[in-house]
Amino acid sequence: MKTISLDGAMVPLAEGQTVMECALAANIPIPHLCYLPGFAPHGSCRLCTVKIDGRFASACTQPAMEGQHVEIDTEELRQVRLSLLRMLFVEGNHYCPACEKSGSCRLQKAAYDEGMLDLHYRPWYPNRQMDASHPDVLIDRDRCIFCELCVKASRDVDGKNIFGISGRGIDTRLVVNSKSGLLADTDISAQDRAVEVCPVGAILVKGRGFEVPIGKRLYD
Amino acid sequence: MIRLATCSLAGCFGCHMSFLDMDEKFLALVERVEFDRSPFTDIKSVGKCDIGLVEGGLCNEENLAALKEFRENCSILVAVGACAINGGIPAMRNRFSMDECLAEAYLDGIGIENPQIPADPELPVLLKKVCPVHEAVRIDYFLPGCPPPAGAFEVLLEALLKGEKPVLPEKLIHYD
Amino acid sequence: MTLAWDKKMACAAEHADLLIERMGNNPLQILIATQKAFNHVSDDAICRVASALGLPLSRILGDVEFYSFLSREPLGTYSVLMSDSITDWMLGSRELFLRLCGNLGVSPRVMRHDGLATVGKTSCTGMCDQGPALLVNGTAVANLSDDRIDAISRLMEKRIPLAAWPDEYFHVESNIRRRDWLFQDWRGPILEGEALLQEMTDAGLRGRGGAGYPTAKKWASCRDAPGGERHVVCNADEGEPGTFKDRVLLQHCAGRLFEGMALCARIIKAKKGFLYVRGEYRYLEAHLEALLAARRDADFEIELHWGAGAYICGEESALLESIEGKRGIPRVRPPFPVTFGVHGMPTVVDNVETFCAAAAIAAGGGREFRSLGTAESCGTKLLSVSGDCARPGIYEYSFGVSVDRILEDCGAGNVLAVQVGGAAGNCLDASEFGRKICFEDLPTSGSVMVFDRSRDMREAALNFSRFFAHESCGFCTPCRVGTEILAQAMEGISAGRGSGEDIAEIGNLGSILRASHCGLGQSANRAVLDMLRKFPEHFERGVN
Ligand SMILES: Cc1cc2nc3c(=O)[nH]c(=O)nc-3n(C[C@H](O)[C@H](O)[C@H](O)COP(=O)(O)O)c2cc1C
Ligand code: SF4
Ligand code: SF4
Ligand code: SF4
Ligand code: FES
Ligand code: FES
């Protein structure tokens, strides 16, 4: 049996698995945000950064190979994860107290897990466009982390291809495939996988805000 | 005796309310610390202190001056609550211009009588953007939450009074 | 006014249809042509291109918003982009920029009210040996001076078409100062196939684009990779600030380059090749098209693809995306291009100089190549030398040449620092000028920038950090956000608002940037860190 070392634990690896898949199968957690089983690994958030034989790599995209030595829970990598989370918070506008996703948000949960207490960097307070045009679904771009899960889900699961990513650098932005650029002019529905899959509060179903009381939410 | 000061800048006093939610433990605390400037004492300027707790971010010149005074006088300065840490709800005005904000608040908003923008020279000048306290001064510890739970204040102060570095257990870390 | 405007827009849309008919199905190339014809890509044109190609709108919009030479807003009749590289700064480009804006009465990036001109800045245009330089409607004008800026302003005010501007403005020097092995006229019997791969292996040819991968090994793995149609891609994106050797090779050795690509094509059995040239070198179009048209090779066709202002497209997998007409976002690797390249097919991507060297080895240069250079780095390397020296230009040396020797040959005196490898490279102080250019010591695609003792290295650090923030593709968190944080910290320090914490922060960012998805982010603070470490006194001036 082929094995791989994850923080010293010898874990079996199957043909074609990534380091992330090996770790999940062995119940060894590697923090991650843009990776979601069932979708092709994206590799953009970098939260799953590990050290493989001394080199940084994203666990979700890296093929697992016999004899690899993977570090996950080290002080150096904790610092990297913490910084990445802070970066995601400062580049957007994350007011958790006013966010319907709070308590069920993967970004927030990851930040709790990593013990993020402060932003450290200067927040940018960007001015991003909100789209409330659709009767059932809302886009709050302030919270988008560009994981492209909605892009893939809408294209590959819903068969609608409603979302895309445009721009470059810090001007990267989520766009909608309609002439007006508005969600109202698409055939999105609140039941779409694209809506459900958003890890943060960037795509929300209207009329459901704060339905679940504090204490009963996904990660409470 | 350990001296403790607290203040609310651009915040809603919610963090202070949560602090008081310690209930009977607060009485025990008062035995061990002496409050300097704080809404609890109504002392208006801060003297030399061991610990300063700052609620709220910076939205005007007065906030900035108060924060600097706290930094100068407190050996340990703690940013308390979402507003102090990332600007919080008040920072949601940052996407609008000052004119838009003032117009909405004093001229065009719902239920405004005798619309006029206040211009009393006593009023502090507003900053262009609301910003967190760590942008202006060095902060030693952060207590997230909107507001942070009473338990978080307990853990923080217990550690600081013992001269230790506070470590919040995960269940006391909340952003909302 | 509105009527005229509507008419123009309608005509723009029709034109987009025409372009689509003429240019096939590559959105990026169509968009570049649309931009050229109408000084912008209107939303209407975006819709037409999308529907004509059967692509989602977001794909086309994504291109327009990604490539910096494309614009949704109309630009002036004259769209001017001033090269904003550090060597341009050293030659006074920032003052010339203000002068140009003043002459024309425009603010940066805002079209003049009468639509005459838009003036902005762009990353290094590859004219570092004859800067400062600018692009006007995509064509390079080098050797700028106050007089030239004034003359250009007058031409624009009189709305003289570019074709009627004095030829000398568009003249680009080659400045080849030192020729060696690569510039020799190798004419031996041509080696092909396995024999050529063996000869390249024996000669020790490694990629010239920076990473230094053994070329024969790359070609062989592509040949052996499963898959149908194969492709050969030449990377002439040359975006690293301070490099311009590929420009000179395209000018003087394009024939040999095509030979190299064709030799590779025959080995991997490719029928089609792509030459991907950065948009900044558009002035070479007629020259390259003519040479391509004159090629007689029915079995291997080479198509010219233009970039549109994106440094990241030099990264091989981003380049492949760009060839497919997409935003230049580096792919997840593995799979590498040799197995999964253009349209998912096995593809060889090599630098211009690599293909030229391969062709020279095939024509009998192998033995001599082997005898030159160092143990790990055989042969010669073209260096692009710019900055504070008497004779900037192209220098060909055997690998292993010392920095000292280069400085002596290019006439640099009183040198403070040398930046080797461009913005992503290393900054050397005087104690290190004995170091050698080679994969073992200082690997580089060939950029050598010289700073004399009058220079403030803060400026270079500021310039490089802004460069990375501007060129980050935005895909991954550490680079998208980290390069901007780095640039903000450097801006603070340069404006005298810095603190010791900013400096500490720049150090901390290093380990986070190393978690980036591609080489751009991974190396984005290397040079700045070097400068901080080696010239702390320059930075302390900006820190309180
Ligand atoms: C950010 C970045 C920019 C690059 N730019 C270029 C370039 O402009 N030209 C080039 O030949 N290689 C460039 N490369 C290297 C290419 O990815 C690739 O390694 C090279 O084209 C392979 O050719 P070679 O083996 O002939 O060197 C760049 C790499 C990175 C990470
Ligand atoms: S998306 Fe998540 S992290 Fe952002 S504001 Fe909402 S709950 Fe907070
Ligand atoms: S909207 Fe949500 S799912 Fe889509 S890219 Fe942004 S964060 Fe990801
Ligand atoms: S490192 Fe920078 S350029 Fe490379 S993928 Fe990430 S964001 Fe894009
Ligand atoms: S989870 Fe691997 S990069 Fe996002
Ligand atoms: S400032 Fe409002 S709850 Fe803390």
C-alpha cells in the first residue's frame, strides 16, 4: 500500500488522489475555502497551503505521491493561514453582525478556527456593486471571495452558466451573464446549486434572513 | 491597585453593556481594579492606567484624540468589539460621500423635522472614512464580537490581571 | 451629437461583425482589432462578439476588463501610454508624462473633452535601452525628450495621423553591443528528430525564459505524451521589466526562430504553431507577417497571436489561456503544458531565445555551445542591459560571466546596485558584483538594470511593488491582496509616512506571497526585500 505522511501520520493514498482528498479520507483536517468535494479543485484561496517536502503547495490541487512528507499544523503555516484570512476580510466588506450568512459562513468559520481576532492590515472598504434586482436571489459583492464555485455550479450542475469572473488584480469581480449585467435578466432560481454553493454571504436567497436563530446556525 | 479605563468611540455602547453582563462577577472585579475614565465613573479624561478598553472605531477628530490619549496613558490597550476592530456598522457609511451621509441623516431621511445640517463649532469634525483603531495607534489585544460576550471580558481581564497573555477559547470568538 | 454617436456605435457593432468574419474565432484577437478600430470595445461590441462566437458574455467582458490595452470606455483619438518602468523613471519619464499632460491639457487616464487624447501609463514597454518610451495607439516611440514630447503634442493637436509622423519617431534601435555564439551564422547540415534531441541534450540546452528546464527533455515528453493534435508555442511575451532581447531576436533572427519551432514541430508531430508576441511589440507586425508569409512549409503553419498588456501572460499556462482567447489566469499545474497545452493538447512552450538556440544547435553549433558556459549552464545568454551605463543594449556572454565584467563592458561607473532578473529578480550590492550569471548562481531571463550612487533604491522598490500590484492577475488571495498591501506600504515609505512596522510587514509578506498560485506572486517581494536588507539607509529616510 502506498502511503503519504501528513504531519507524521502515515496515510494511505489511492491513485489519482490529491493531498486534500487523502487528508479528508483519513480525517485529518486541512483548512480550505474554495475547495468543495464534487467540484474540480480551484486553488485560488490558498487557505489549504501546506508544505510538501519543504515547499509550499495548495493541498487541494497537489497530486498525492508516495513518500511525500506533508506539514499542515505548524506555526509557520498557521501564520500563513491567518494572514490569508485577514487578506480576504480586508479586501472586501465583511460586517458579520449585518450579514445573513453569519453563523453559517465558511469564511467566518475558518477565521474562528484559526483564532483570527483582528484584521492586522488596513481595511480597504471597497465600493462594490450590489445586485438586488432579482425577486428571489441577491448578490452582495462585498463578500465575494472569488472561489468560482457559483460559476462552476451554474455552468456544470444547473446548466445555466449565469456567473463569471471578470477584471484583474484587486479589480477582480463577479459578473452576471446578461446584457444588463443584472440577475433579474437571468433565469436563476433560488433552488439553483449555484446559490446554495456560495461559501459566504455573497449570493443569498431573499426573504430568509436571520430565519435560523443564533445558536442553531450551521457552525454555532 | 490596577487601574482600568474604558471608553466608547464610534460605537453603540453595546460592548459596555456586555461588559456589565458579567453581573455579580463585576462586583468582584471592582474589588480588584480601580476605574479611571469610563462611562461607569463619568471621569472625562484618562490618567495613567494599566489597562485601557476601547469600544468603537474612529469617525471624528474627537475619537482620534481620545484614542491617542488612551494610548499614551494605558500600558495595555485593548480594542473591544467589531467597531473598534474593523469599523463595524458605522463603517458601512464609507461607501457614501460625506455629503450623502449628512443629507440622509439630517435633510432627506424619513421623519425629519426642520431639516438642517448641524454646524455647531463644538461638534467634532467628521473623518472622511470611519476606520478601525489599529490604523491610528498600536493595539495590544483584540476582543472581537458585536458585542463580545461577557465571558470574553472575563477571560481577558482575568489573564491581564494575572499578568498573562489572554487566550480566548474558540467558543468565545464571535464576530456577530 | 447623440445621433452622430449612435451612428458611430452602430458602425462599431457592424465592424465587430466584419472583424469576426475576417479573423476567425479568437475573441482576444477580435477584441484587439475592435479596440484598434474604435478606441474602445463598446458594450454592444462585447454582446456581438459573444453571440457571434457563441460564448457567454462574461468571457468577452472578462477579456476586456483583464487586458490593460482593452477598454470599455472610449479612449481619445490618440491613446498614449507612457512606459512606467524604473529605468524610464531614471530617465525622467515622470516629468515627461506631466509635460505631455500639461501640453494637451488632460488629466491622467481621462479623455480630453474633445476626444483628442487619453494619456496613461503602462508597465515596461521593452525599450529600456532607449527610454523613456511611450506607446501611441499601440506603436512604440522611444528616446523621448522634452523636445520630442512637445513635437508629438503639436502633431496630435493638429490631428496628424500617425502614418504622417516623422519616421524617426518610430525608429527602434537594436543596440547589439556584443555578439557571440547565437549571432553566428550556423550553416551546417541540419540535424533532425532523435539526433537533434541527442545533440541538444549533449549540448546541455536549457530554457532561456527563466526556469531553465532542459529543452530536449521537454520536447521528448511532449512527443511521448498521449493525445491527438500537438502544438508548438513560442513565448515572446517578454514582460519582465528590463528585458528586451526577444524584441531584438524577433527583429534580426525571426527566420532562425521559425526554424527552431519547425524542428520542434517535426519532432513532436505538430502541424500548428503559435507565436505569442506582447502587444507592446506591435510595430513588428508587418515585419513578422512578411516573414511568415514567405515561409514555405505546408506541414507546419505558424500563427501570430498578440498580447494586450498583461505581464502574467508570459507565464506559460496563462499564455496558453490567452492563446485560447481567455483571461490570462495561470492554470493549475500539473498537468503541465507538455501533456495539457493549447486546447488541452500536448504542447511545447519555449522562449524565443530557446528556439533560436535549438536551431543553431541543429545547424552545427552544438559542440561549441557545450564548450561555453559553466557546468550546469552551457552556452551563451543574451543580456538586456539598461539603467545607469554609457552603452545600454544587448550583450551576449557565455554563462558564468561576472556582474563586474558586464558593468565594465557597458560603461557603468560608480555603481550602487545591480538588479538582475527584472522586478522578480535579485538586487545586488557592490560586494556581490563578483557573482555570476548562470543557473547555479544568478538565473535570469536576461534583465540587468544598473543603479549608480545617485539613486534612491526606495524608488526602485516603489516601482517594482506597484508593478506587481498592477500585473497580479487577481486569481489567488496572497498575490491579489498581498501585492497591493506591499505597494501601499512602499507608497507610505516613499511619501515619508512609513513606520518601522511597514518595513517589518514587507518582510512578513514574503512567506505569505510564497503561498501564491504562480511565480508572479511567489517572487513579488524578493527584490524589495533585497533592497531593504542591503540599503536600509535609503528606507530609513522615509520612516518615522
Ligand atoms: C510571471 C511569469 C512571467 C513569465 N514571463 C515570461 C516571458 O515573458 N517570456 C518567457 O519566455 N518566459 C516567461 N516566463 C517563464 C515561462 O513560464 C516558461 O517557463 C517559459 O516560457 C518556458 O520556456 P523555456 O523553457 O524556453 O525557458 C514567465 C514565468 C512567470 C512565472
Ligand atoms: S460573508 Fe461571512 S465573513 Fe463575510 S460578513 Fe458574512 S458572515 Fe461575515
Ligand atoms: S459569489 Fe460566492 S460562490 Fe461565487 S465566486 Fe463569490 S464567493 Fe464564490
Ligand atoms: S500569483 Fe498572482 S499572478 Fe499568479 S495566479 Fe496568483 S494572483 Fe495570479
Ligand atoms: S482550498 Fe485549496 S486553494 Fe482554496
Ligand atoms: S460597538 Fe456596538 S456592539 Fe460594540
